[in-house]
Amino acid sequence: MPNVDQELTSLFSFQGPSNAEPWYCTFHCLKMRKGSLELEGFLPARKYYEGGQGLDAPDRDTALGLGIATSERMLGICRGRRKFLAASLTLLCIPAITWIYLFSGSFEDGKPVSLSPLDSQAHSPRYTASSQRERESLEVRVREVEEENRALRRQLSLAQGRSPGYHRGNHSKTYSMEEGTGDSENLRAGIVAGNSSECGQQPVVEKCETIHVAIVCAGYNASRDVVTLVKSVLFHRRNPLHFHLIADSIAEQILATLFQTWMVPAVRVDFYNADELKSEVSWIPNKHYSGIYGLMKLVLTKTLPSNLERVIVLDTDITFATDIAELWAVFHKFKGQQVLGLVENQSDWYLGNLWKNHRPWPALGRGYNTGVILLLLDKLRKMKWEQMWRLTAERELMGMLSTSLADQDIFNAVIKQNPFLVYQLPCFWNVQLSDHTRSEQCYRDVSDLKVIHWNSPKKLRVKNKHVEFFRNLYLTFLEYDGNLLRRELFGCPSEADVNSENVSD
């Protein structure tokens, strides 16, 4: 039996005569017999082509029948191959077309365009009307949250970045300050002078200069207030800070735990036992709600380290709305014998006209509020401050019998006799929110404020046209997570680089 592969190769390469009948073109006459492939009618057909002789009628019929059957079978095979080829090309083209479509769709006017998940979802076949409403609701909520964040940031950074010389980056080395007044003036004149910027050279604070802050706090309530104060200071600060806290055992335990938990870099905390200082001021009768602790600011020159030259003294009911470095820079403006930086009192208390037979302690004009004090400790010690305030207090108590506003009465009595000691700060450094104050005259807009002082027993319930704004600012810091204040001051070496342990007695 001839080799099927060889014969098929010979047949496929065979060319018939030009006048051959159509059926001769089907020269591979095949048939299936018992599952095997054999050649039949092949040789007569080849003989005809080679010798030019025709076939007998039976051979011709056989060849024709087999040729037609084989042709149909081969045509079926060809059709199957064409279908397979078409399907393969289709499968290859679909990913290519899809990729080209997506690639071209990511460009608009020659520029790449990024589609958000929401945009992609909007073009999805499964995107229903309900999904559209959810998307719109989500977009509205996102806008609301962004607006709330912007409003909160404005509240917490009211005055930051307003002056041209103020740089917020890590390369900032100076802070420009507003010019205050050095003389005792009336309230409105102090506002104009205080809110105006000096055209000349501005005082500066070096980037890594440590700022010292002293606070007297005792008891649970005072601890809560001082925590809010410290948060507001830390939120805005750009300099290393050293807190000097005169506290009782309760406040010390609470505050020490908080500072150790927060682990704020470039912050040091020292505690001074308030109970040991009681004997220094317990001889002074005091009607103020702060009690004996409200008199302890008088003895800071004796309590704080002798090598400490200057310090900012704050009441616990203070909220900062700007960088405390701006206030620290005001020390550079002190001249001559000026050793106290104070804001004028914003009520008529020391004018003695609040009610009939009202007899306040002596003061220079409206007097000064001691919620925020700049103390030049080295000069005060040289002036024998301890002796100065004690003699004044003893003399006035012989007629007044007690203080009504704690240490503030004694400070004002000393200034009344020695007006050269005071440098008057702009009133926005101590906006006093009390029922009898004229704090609205101290600023044109709430964004001008730098320090808010809740100097009323009513605290957050005090009456003021902007009290809602002030209350929200206070509550923001009250609820603020202290762990979020843990940010490094790049370029500034820490005092010990173990700030979480920088809490000492």
C-alpha cells in the first residue's frame, strides 16, 4: 500500500492539463475504510494527466464520486480552519482595541486626564439613580468637612502669617511683631497704637531660642484650664518651650502625667511646690475667687531659678490664638527701667465708678490686668522687687483691709508709685472677656486677636457679641488630642532630646 503522506504531497503538487474537466481538480480521491485512510482512483487519474489518456466510465464515475466527497470534506476542514482563525483574530483584537480605547481616552487635548473612582463609577452600567444620589451626598459631605477644616484652621491660626516678615517654614528665623505703647494712655489710644505695625526694624526671636512660661495652677479645675492653655500655646509655637509650673500636689500629678504621655519634642517642664510658697503670701487677705494661689505671681523672682532672666507669666484662664514667640519678642522693646509688660485693664474697675461707694486699690488710670505679664526677672531682682511690693502691700492694706483682685491690686499699687516700671502691651495681647470690660473696642475683627482672657467667674457664660466664637475656640483646644502636638522643631536641638522625661520637680 502506498505511503499516504507521500502520495498526498505528490497530489497537492500535481498540476493537471489546462483543458481538464473541473472534477479532475479534485485529484486526491479519498475514502474512509475501516477507520483507515487509503488512496483509490488516484493512479488512473494521475495516468490520465501524465499520458493524456482518458479513464474508463466506471473509473471515471468512481473518481468523480470520491473526488466530490473528498472535496466536500476538505471544504469543511477549510471552513473549520477559517472559523478558528477568525475566532483567534477576534480574541486577539478585543484586548488590543480595549487598550487603545482606554489609552486614547486618558488624554484630553494632548494632556493626560485622571479619572476618579466616582467618575468611573458614574459611567458604569451598574450605576443606578440610587448610586448617583449617594455620590452627590458624599460630595456634599466632603465639601462640608473641607469647609469645617478650613474654618477650624482659621480659628486656631487667627493671626498667623498676617505680617510680611512672618515666615512659616522651617527656614524661618524671625518673627515680626506689632508695635505696642511704652506709656500709659487711654484705652482707645492704646488700641490704635497697639494694632499699628512699626515701619522700622522689627524685634526678632531666634528660631531655636527657648521661651520660658510661668503658670500658677492648683487643684483639679485649675489643671483642666491650664491643659487647655498649654495646648493652645503648643499648637501655635515654633520655638522650644520651658514651662515653669507652680502647682500643688494634685495639679502636679495630673500635669506631669499628661506631659509624659504627650511626649512633645523641645518642651521642658519644671514643677515648683505651691504649698511651700503659701507662707510668702498667706498674710495678705484676699477676696478674689482664686484664693491664696492668686497672689503667688508676686514671688516669682524668688521662686524661679536665679539664672532665669525673663519669663512670660500667664493666668490659667488664657487661650492663645497666635505664636507665643511674637509676645516673647516684645521684651526687645523694653527701654530704661521698664521691667513689667502689661495690657491696660479693659473695665472701669479702677476708675471707681462701677457702683456707689466703690473703692478700688490705687492704679494708674484704668490700671493694668495681670492675666498676661512680661517679667524681666534679672532687673526686678536688682530693683529689690520683693521689698518693693511688700512695703506697698502693707501700706495699702492698712486702709483697704484686703485685696479684691488678688495680685493685680498689688501690682497696680506698685505701678502707681513707679510708672516707669511698666511697658504697655497692645490690648490684643490680653482681650479680657468680663461682663464689665470693653473688649469690643480692642479689636476690629476677631482675626486680630492674639490672646483671650476669660477673666470672669462666669467664664464661658460671659456676655460678649463674639462669645460664641471665643467659646468654640476654647472648646476646640479643650477637646484637642495632645498627642497631635508631637511634632519636631527641625533644626533646633532639644534641651535633652528626652522630652518625655523632661519633667522635674
